[in-house]
Amino acid sequence: MPGKFVVSISCARDNTDKATVGFVVANAAVASDKEAVVFLSIEGTRLSQKGYADGIHEEGFAPLAELMASFAEAGGEIYVCSPCFKKRGLDEDKLIAGAKVVGGAKLVEFMSDGAASICY
């Protein structure tokens, strides 16, 4: 089942349930042989920082840090919205595995081949 899939996550500790489910879906996409990208924007950009997701564990799901690491290990990419990242004063030296700060054009380029998407 080849194809592309984008999961957009705009929350972090302000809504740990949505952030967690977003990465659950992203892991399902990459496990289904999709070329998968998580796009972190707004408060979701905070998830790009090493250690930020530690301790976030919604009942019934794996811990968020594990879900994020599994996604990257499976080949998923994490795009981090550059203006959102800069607005929050985050540190590029503290990016988690698989994450890169990008402009909107990079996401548009990825999606231009008809990627399916879902937002959290």
C-alpha cells in the first residue's frame, strides 16, 4: 500500500491526548508502508525538543516519547514549522531524532503528489 501520509500536530502538553494519538496514527501510516511525515506546528513544535515528551503518557497508549522514537526509527520524518519554532525560541541543537526545521514550502512539496493528511 504505497503512498504518502501527513499527520499535522499542533499541540503538545496543552493537549497530550491529541499529541499522542497523532503519533499513534503516524506510526500506523509508516507501518502500512506509507512515506510518512509528522508536521509539528504551533505548540506542537515543542515536541521537537529532546526530553520534552518525557513523562507524557496517556492511559491506553505507549508513552509519547516511545511513539515518537518508534516513528523516527521506522523511517518517518518530522517536519517542524520554522516560524512556529522561532517564535517559541526553541533550540535546533536539541532536536529529536528524525526532526528538521522546515518552511511551509517543504511540506507543500511533500504533499504535492497527493499525500493524504490528518490534523490533531
